[in-house]
Amino acid sequence: GNPLLVIEFLRTVFDEGLLFFSFGTTSWRWDANAIERKEIAGNVISLLTDKIVRLSTEVQRALMIAACLGSQCDISTLRLIAKDEPMNNPSANDNKVWDINTPEILRGRNDCLIEQLDIAVAEGLMNQFGSKYKFVHEQIQFAVYSLIPESEQGFVHLWVGSLLLNKKTLIPIENFAFVVVDQLNLGAPSVHSRNQKIELAKLNLQAGERAMSLALFSAALSYLTMGIDILGTKEWGSNYELCIRLYSSYLEAQYCNANFQKMSSILNEISTHARCLSDKLCSCATLVKALSAQGKTVEAIEVSFKVLHELGETIHISATDSSSVLSELEETKQMLHGNDDAFFLKLTEMKDETKISAMLFLELSCLNAIIARKNNLLPSIVFRMMQLSLQYGVCNYSPSAFAYYGLLLCVWFDDIKGGCRFGKLALRLLESLKTQDHVSAVFLTVYATVHHRSDHFCNSIEPFLHAYRIGMQTGDILNAMINAQQSCLISFLCGKELNLMETDVRTYIQKMSEYKQEETMHRLLPLWQIILNLIGSSKNPCELTGKAMDQTELLDYASKHEHFSLMSSIMMKITWLNYLFGNYELAEKWAEEMREIPYYEDNTTVSQCVHVFYEGLIYCALARKTKEKRWKRKAAASLTNIKKWASHAPCNYDNKLNLIEAEFASLMGEKERAAEKYKSSISAAGTHKFLPEQALAYERAAIFYLEEGDNSSASWYYGQAHNAYLEWGAKAKANHIREHLPF
């Protein structure tokens, strides 16, 4: 801009001797008349161009090559160009496809390329930082580039790219693939040979796949799009393998960039030309993941089951017969019987490609069955995965089989010890297979559904975040986002400061929106809104309506589309809020509505187990208020579940158990026991760092002492509750306590 124009003009008049420093007068002097007569360039580009053309031809040539490489270029790339002398004729190399003659404007010696750029550095046109040469300003690069006639620019890029490509015997092309392909792509309009087009499509496929492996999804899509544009649609017959790989990778890149609407035409192209089922499998798997991301989980299951049928592993979508489930369980148990962990870790590698493909679609079906609440399908899918792994050997999908088997043992067959064993075994098997692609899926299953039954909730936060990062790197976007969602939920339950939580959740919501992971985003919205309510950023703290969502609209959406997981997430948070703010009848109403959701489960995930705790508290409060025996019975049922979980994971459930026992004892008139249990709950919550539940225990103890007429104790406990809620960041709840103090 203007500052650069001024600087370059001063450089010019200094270089021409019109501006100089006088040592005699120790001041700057200038020839005003000569400067006034000098024609001043109308813009910085003209001024810079005037300066550059006064340099030697070789320096100009070196600058033009550097400008073609971008605003900065690596010295290793420049040395590669300068490797041979004079290097004007690449036809001496083996790759005849890229036999490109040197453009007239760049004819000369390459071996002095770096020395010429050093002159440009001395002239103030470039800087050298470590191993890179960089133009001082983008306008300088533009000025140099403009010296190349526009009609020749594409051919110049093609020459630079071919020159680098023909040096692949010196340095593997993988080390600078993007630089080479970028140059050839810029020169693509000058490519007319069919052989060159095919080779350029191959190079774009290679660059696209490498970009995908580095999680550079936008760049990958650009390369793969270029590859398809160059190749056209007439090469399926003569270059089938290239086309199927290119289109399959292109489809996956569209998925990773959340361009779901563009996937249909690509799928049709693959379906029309694919010669066999195995060539369609990659695109079918991408389709299933895209359907899942859009909340079309039932459709995703149907696609998976159709593929599984063609692979010879039929799963019936109406598999509800409990006797057949038990039969498959017994068959699986017999195959597992008597084998220790070492046996499973030494299982041979699965070699049958058909079975490996079946394992892929079985794994995809598991997650969709859980999200769609098609829990009746889950056992048959998981048992099939286990049986295939035991019969044919393990593959990269086997850790998921072990993880889901652990879930089934915990939830369906009440074998928490066995379930935790297989959850840990899944992680060990994953580590032994050294596969990053499946980290996100396996970690999600283990840490969201099994881990909390034996280990502290908070110990899953870092694994969830790790799985999120790995999933984003490997393109497992769906599982990555669900891991992020779970990390937020567990952080909330473990009492992370709510203002920090709000920032984290908002960031993930934005990321989910960017990647169009709409259903995962929808399931995170209720958590965002409950946080906003608790910190005081909503009109009605008991209603999930505000900045994040509208309670009625999102419930209507979930009901209309039968998104049962989303319905549960919304109703669960509404239930918790109403209990916290003393609306027990409304809390029970929402809890009851939640239980009427099809395929309701109350002990699969962490949040569902915590919800059972809240239900127990609601039933105790209603029993005390109404004196109706039905609430006592329901409270006792909740207490039974919490006792069972506390026996395996006291770090997570002791404080919850003690609080419900305190409420129950108070209900039964056992005052001393109640007082003791309140203290135990407060202590356990503090020990295990459940700040929200410690605040709640303080509050319930205050209510207990108030009802007993001990205003002094009640006042102290109310004060502790108020302070704990403030420490958590729940300003609205702290205000609620202060405003409703009875004294």
C-alpha cells in the first residue's frame, strides 16, 4: 500500500544519488529539482517493476521462479531446481510424460539460483529466515510475477512443476508433493496431452490422499476435485482403478468437508461404474457416516444391513426375539470361555477381506443403533462381531467389538465386572493393533458407557479430548464430535467452572456447525442452555429457552424426526433444572415423559445414571410433600440402582448414595441417620470433587435442619450451599437460595 510506495520511492532516489547523507553537515541532503523532475510511479507495482527491471537478467529470472512458488519458498526446493546445470532440458530424465522445454523468459542457468536470490535479499526485495526465502511484501511478489507475460504464466508453472517432478529420484515426491502438484495444477490449462492429464490426475489423487491423512480436508478436496476435472468422465473404461480410487476419495473428502448435498451425484457415478461390491464398499461406508451425521440413523442402519447381507452376514432389522439374543450370548460365551486376556491379545490377524468389510459395517451399525435407540438390534450386531473376531482373527474393528460387548455385559446382563474387563481389554487390543483410525470410536464406547462403572468420571475427560483430536485428524468426524460432546458433559458433572464451560461448549458448537454435524450439535445445545440458565443468562431458569435453543422448537423437531436421543437430552436437563429450583412436580412430569420415549434406557451412559440419581431425589421430595407411598416405592427403586453402582465405583456414586439415603431417612423419620448421611454425602462429594453435588447436599441438609426447627444449622448449611454454587459459577442458583431464605 502507500507506506510501501513511499519506502520504495525513497530507496529509488537514494540509489540514484538524489538523496544522500552528508557527513560534512551530518544531515540528509537531496536534489529537490531533480526529484521534482523525476516521474513518480502511479502505484507501488509500477515503482517496484521499474526497480526490478534494473537488476540483472539472472536475478530477475531467479525472482520469477521464486514468485511462481509463492510468497515464500523453501531453500530445499530451490536447491532441487538448481541441482543440474544448465537444466534447460528436462528430457534427459526418465519421465518422458513431463518433457517440458524451458520457457523463453526463464532460459538461463539454474545452478546460481540461490546466489541470485541472495542479491535480491541485499536489494531489500526478499528476506531469508532459516531455510526459507520470503518476499518482503506481497506486492513485491506480485510485481515480479507480473513480469511474466500473462499468456505464458500457466506454461511457466507447468515447467517449474515438471522440473521438480523429474527430480523425484533425488528426493521422494512425498516430501514436496503439494509444491509439485500445485505448480502443475496452475499450469493445467497448458496440459493437452491425454497421458499428461492421466498422470496429473494420479498426482492429484496422491496429494489428496496425503492431505486427508494430515487432516487437511479442504486442501484434499481441492486436489481431488482438480483430479476429477482433469480426468473427465470418459476414463472409466481404460483407467478404472484410478477412477474408482479418485471418486471414492473425492466422496470421503466431501463428507469430511460436510458437503453432504454434493455426495449424491458422486455416489451415482461410483454406483454406475463400479464393477463389483468390493469397489463400492468404501463409498457405502462414507454414505453411512454422512447419514449418521445428518441424523438419518435409521436409514444409515438400513444401508449397513443391506451391505452386510451382500457380504453374507445378514442381520434382521426386526431382531427382537429375546430367546435368540440369549442363544447368541451363550454361543459367544462358549467361544470366550476359559480364555484369559493374554489369549485375546495374541489372536491371529484377520485375513479374509470380506469379513473385514463386514466388521466395518457392523461397527458403524453399533453407534447408529445406540443413537437411534434401536437397542434391540445391538446384541445381535455385537455378538456377530465377537464371533467373527474369535473365528477369523482380529482386525482394526475388533476393539470396537470388545468395547460394545463390555457395554452389553454391563447394561443388558448386569455383569459390571465382566463388562469393565472387556472395556479395558478393548483399549489394550486397540493399542496392540497400533491403529489411529479407530481410536475415536473405541474410546467413545469405553469411556461413555463402561469406564464410569469402575473409574472416576473425571478420568474420562482427557481420553475424550484425545479421541476428539485423533478423530479430527483421521477424518472420523462423527465420533470425534460425539467425544467432544461427552467431554463437555463430564466436565459439567464434575463441576468445572460454568463460565469456562460456556466458552468450551460454545466453541464445540461452532465446530460442529462448521462440519455440519447437526445431530451431535443438537444434543449439545441443552447442555449449553442449562449452563446459561445456571449462570443467570436466561429469563426462566427452569426452561431451556434462551441464547442456545428454544425448548419447544427443539422438542418439536426431535419428536417429528424421531430423534429419541435428542428428546432424552432435552427432557433430562429440564428435569434437573426444575428439581434444582424446587419445582418437584414439574420435574417429575418431565422425568415421566422421558421414560415414555421409545427404547428408553436408564443406565447406559453417565448422564442416564446421574438422571436416576435426580429421579431418586425428586421422588423423595414428592413423598415428603404429598405423603403418598408410591413416591417412596419409586425412591427405593432408584436407591437400589445407585447402591449397585456405588459398590463398583464408590468414587462416582458414594456421595449420590449417601444423599438419597439421607433424604430417605428423613422421609422415614430417622433424624440421626439422616443428619449423618447428609454429612457423609457432603464429605464424599468434596473428596471426589463433585462440587455441584456437594452444593446440592449442603442445600438439602439446610432444608432438613430447617424442617427440624434448627435454624442455626440450617443457616450455616444454606451459607455453604450458596458459596459452593457461586464457586461453581451457578449465580442464578445462588441467587435463588438467597431470595428464598426463610429467615
